[in-house]
Amino acid sequence: GGGGVGRRRRAASPLPPHTTTVATSPQNGLGFYALNTSRGERTLVWAQDSFEPSDYETYFGTIVTALNYALFHGIDRLVLDMTLNGGGDICLGRAMLQAILTTATDNYGPTDMPSSPLARNLTRTAAAMDITDTEWSPAFYQDQQQRAWRNDDTAWLIPGVNHTRGDGRTRPYSQLLHISSAIPDGEYPGKCGEFPFEPSRPFKPKRILIVSRGFCGSTCALFTNHLANYAHVRTVSIGGWSSSDAAQYSSFPGLEVLETPYYLDILDALGQRTYDRACATCAAPRRFDTSAGYRMCIREIYGPSDGGTPLEYTFQAADVHVTNTRDVALSASAAWPSLAAMLGGDGALW
């Protein structure tokens, strides 16, 4: 998973005039709407509030229905409304890129992980015991050339690549990585990043617009950053009162967060005995005596610069900053007609 924030629910609000509901799946935070203009131009709005669907089968079915509708009706413009999206399943985010882009690659932003004494212990154990499905297993990853790491090859992490980060100290980190597309991941039904159907793809990147309020984080950030940085899809940020100030379209980037007790279960599978609270020399954290838990971020993610500055330390301004009106502040759907106009017609910006 990507470890996003809790799902926000899209409040019921009137749709803009001349809008047709194409397909919706409220339990999955998903809706598709066709906007019609007096000039006969049509735009599909894809409103997705989360990358954590409650029912993957219904979720995928809704997307296929909407994309086929757009293809059948000749709709070639797409507004991706991510205004309430805080992230979720990283494998699903990658699959959505496959669903939208005809030329999607596995380069969804390279990541790396600290090569700490504990991490080295974990990957050596995974290699020795041939455990392939943990975040410290070599076979969990592929490199920048999309080649899978052998599970007995710990060179992905050891000795590491030195980087100076945060507090100015230099520490070793792993090679640049991508989660292997051959690895099943969590609840995702299939291989990581694999869309389960061959979808119709009626939209070219220059006819796609991403809109957010800057909340778009974790997997949502991975999804939008890939579209913007690699496919050059345009972005719009909504909010505030001064459009002269640049605004970022995403918040925290698509890292990976592990939660307890799952995180501690992984450590135990790799020989760390987290139930042994008396161990004074153990490098891994111990389990709490209470039901309290925590989350831990285990990796950084980068843009096309391939290992320069992690995205969480960069500012990525949207191409356009749209200020709030009363209606837009209450519901982003009030901005859909003006966003659609940016893609074509008299109001087109590109």
C-alpha cells in the first residue's frame, strides 16, 4: 500500500447544468460525469476520492463502463478531479496509469530505502531464507531498467549509495527501485500495477487536466506526479483568494507507509522476535504492551531527476491556480465547466 490519509466523502451537491451522470460507485468514492457545452464539445469528469476502494471488482467495472462510454460517444477530453483524494493502494495507483496512458511505463517515480544496520539484517535474512514478499526482500523489486532483482542478490541495499539528507548527515541508501510488477501486494487483486482488463484509452495527455485542492497525497501524488512529470499532463490547483500566488497540486508524495501490527509481523517473519521485550541488543522496535500503534515511512520517492532531491522536499506548482468562489469552496463540481473550457473551445488555455 501507499498509506494515504482517511477517505473523504464527496458531499452531495447539484451537478453543473448540461451534465450527464455516466457511472458512479459511491462505496468506492468514484464517479464519472459528461459535461456538454453549447458548442457540442464534451468532456468526461473522473472524480476519484480515494485509492482505497471497498470493492475492487465494482471499482474496475465502473471505470471500464465510463471509458467505453467516452469512446462510444467520441469524448476525448478528461478532467481528473482529485480534490478529495488522500491516497491509498500504491498498486492501484500504478494500475490507473496503465488504464489511462497508452504509453505507460513502470517508471512511476523511482524510490529508495535507508541501508541501516536493521535493513541490512532484514535483507540478508530474506535472501538466506528465500522470503520473497516483504519490503526487504530483493525479489520484491526491479531496477530502473525494469529488471527483477534475484532474491539472493542483496546488492540492491548493500553496501548502499551515500546521500546527504535532512540533518546534513551522509548515510547509505539502497539503489533506485520500483516494486516488482510480479509481486502480489496486500488486497490488490492481481500483480502490482496490473489493470485487470484491456481498457479503451480515448484520452491523449494533452487532452487531460488534473485538478486538486493540494490534498492529493501518497498514492494520489504518485499518480498525478507521474502524469504531470512523465506524460506532461496539465495541472490545476483550487483554493485561496489570490491566483497570483503559485499553488502546489499535491501534498506529501507517494512514499510507502507500513502500519503496526503488520509492520511488526514482517519483522518477525525476518527473525526479529518483536515480542521479546527483554532484548537489549535488538535493532528492531519492540511491540507495545498496549493496543497503541504507529505508522512508519520506509522509503523516499523521486521525480524524473532519478535520485536527486526527494519529492517531499520539492515544490511543484500547478500550471494554473484557480481561486475559490463560494460555490467552488463548497464543491469542486462548480468549477468543472471552467476546467473543461481550459481543454478546448473559446476558454482553452492550451
